[in-house]
Amino acid sequence: MDYRKQFNARHQYDGQGMRSFVRELRRLASREWENDSPSELEKKLLEQIVEGSRSNNMAVKPVEDLEKLEAATAAPRECLVVVHDDAQEVGHQA
């Protein structure tokens, strides 16, 4: 079966709940891209949910924003380390 075509053509039916729609997309995606990482699978799901959703009030950021967010969260971050010095807390940049 060509799960990719089914996945890309899948749209939410009139009266179909979002959970049911997403469950069906997950089923198709997991069969077509069974060797993809979970994050890659989630990207594909998000794109198709946005494309195929009938919901008018769905607030989902575009994929470009998602990619920027992923890049930002993957970058090393400064963290604050709390060191106890004679019962006083002193903050140091790590």
C-alpha cells in the first residue's frame, strides 16, 4: 500500500473529531516512515494536521517557526548554578 499518498491526501472529515483525525494520521505515518526519528515523524504529522484540519480556530505556528524553535532549544544554554557559601546562596554563570 502507498501510505505516503494516503497520508498526504488525508483531510479531516466533516464531523470527525480531532483525536480521530490525528490517530489516523499517526497510523499512516508510522507505517510509511517507520524508520524515521520521533521528531521527524512529529514534523510530518504537524504539517499534515495543519493542511488537513477543518478547524478554523486552530493556532499552530508555521513549520519555519517550529524549525527556529528546535534550533534555539538545541543550542547550548547558559545556566545558573547555585553554590552554598556559609549558608548564603551565590549565583555563578556556568
